[in-house]
Amino acid sequence: MKEFLGALLVLFLFHTSLHAAAERRMQIGFASFATGYAPLWVAADRGFFAQEGLDTELIFIGSNPTLVASMIAREVPLALTAGTAVVSAAAGGGPLKILATFANRSGYDLVARPGITRPEDLKGKRVGVQSMGGGGWMLSLLALERLGLDPVRDRLHIQVIGLQPQLARALETGGIDVTVLPPGFSQPLKARGYPVLLNLLNANIPVTGIGVIALKETVEQSPQLVERVLKGLIRALVFVHHPSNREAVTQTLARRLRVEQHGAEEAYRGALEVLERKPYTSPDGLLNIRRVLTRANPRVATIQVEDVMDMRILRKLDDSGFIDALYSTSGVR
């Protein structure tokens, strides 16, 4: 009998340890290579996830529709992407929630090929995007709108090209006429004479950028796990904001974005301009996304932006003093 009970105890402890190990393992998806992902990459590279007891694996999924499908299929529990994907998913009944947003404005530039200097020069031209329905696609529409252009009326041809390096290359080779790019890619082109028709940061266009998203059931069933992920990301966010960490962050950006040192430095500068100190989601950015998406899908107009946000865990961390303590300890002002 003692032997039997002992065997049961061993099996119980073994099962418990396996469950705990599985809980510590975490796959986090992301859909692009842009400066807004700096907190994710820094958290992984500098051990901030490990500090929260997490063994994370970053999974690149190259388009927002595929990323959302992977989450709804329960293949990836958490991800970082722009708010456009969540609003689009909500219109189709996808139970996704935004848990935090690192940037509520964009630092991207609308860059054109040489010879195009005015908005009216873009009529009938080709606009390159990473994917239809993604964050870059939304930024392109908002930038063109600010310049008084309408894709249908002005016969703009939107072409799917790929990631930022491919978009920059397509601009250089004449495959497209204009695209939106983050500073790490746009500024080197600008230095070579490529005109920047609009800087979205200066234009002050509200848009929900890179943030943490999860299924509603993930938040409800595993709140402690979600909290640990957010804590790791916030530790990284504070790290990025500290001036003494410039070189370390720049190295991470150079490696992740696959750009030269100058491009990485521009990316770092751009990140500091848009990254929030506390990553709350601004409703204004989601309202702007909803407005644009409604043109093609009237169902989007019925979405209440408050229903796609869940700031409870972030608010809990903030109210506990966790975030302020990190900034105080690090000396970031």
C-alpha cells in the first residue's frame, strides 16, 4: 500500500511539474519588423521575460490575417501587432482584446521615389504595403487621406510587396512609387534624395500601433501568465527609455531589423518619439481605425472600441506602483 501511495505521489508531482513548465513556456507572435516591437525584442534579448519566470519563443507570422487566425485557432496565446488587426477581427466576431499599446501615434514616413514631390503627383501611382488589412496598410490610407488623396477617386494601385526591407527595395528599383516606412528605413532613403511627403508623427494622426493582444478566454483563464508577460514587456519599455541603454537597444534594433548602424540609430530615435511611458490604449486611435475600415465594411461601424480593450491587468500593475517604481529605480525622468 505504501508503495502504491508513493507511486501516486511521484506521478502527481511529475504531472504538477510538467504543468508548471508548460505554463512558463510562452509563444508570442508578431507580424512585422518595425521599431514599435522594440519592447518585445528587448524583453527577449535582455532577459526580462526570464526575470518573470517565462521561457518565451518569439514567432514571426508575416501577415495580420494569418496572425489573427493563429490566435483564434489557439496556436499562439499572445501576440504583438497593430490595432487594425483587432478591429477587423472584432467585425467578424473574433474575441480578441488589446491589453496594452506601446504607441498611439506613428513615427512612419510616407516616402516616394525621386521625381514625386507633390501629393497630386501620386495620382494613378502604385502604393506598396506589407499586407492588406495590416498596420502599414492602415498607415498608408491615413497618410494619403491627410494629403487629400482617395485611393478610388485618384486611381491609386495598392500592391502587396512584403516587409519593410522589401518595400524599401521596391521603391529603389521602381517597383512601387510610394510607401510608408519607419525611420530606420526611411531616413537613409531621405539622405539619398528620396522625398518624404508626410511624417505621420508631425501630422499627429491618432492610430493604435503595436500592442499586446490576446483572446478574451486567455485573459480570463490565465491572468497571472498574462500579467507576467506584461511585466516583462514593461521592464523592457523602461529599459528602452533610459538614455544609458541607447547602445544596447540600438544593437538589438540593428540585429532584429537587419539594418546598418545609422538605420538602427534612426530607429532608436524614432522609438523614443512614439513609445508611451505607460502603455495604455488610446480610444482615439481605435476610433480612427474604425472610421477608415467602415468604408469597406459597414459592420465595423457597430463596434464599440471599449469592447476591444481590456486594461485591467495593466491598470492593476500601475495602481500597485510597479511601473512607477521601475522608472524611479532606473532614474528615467
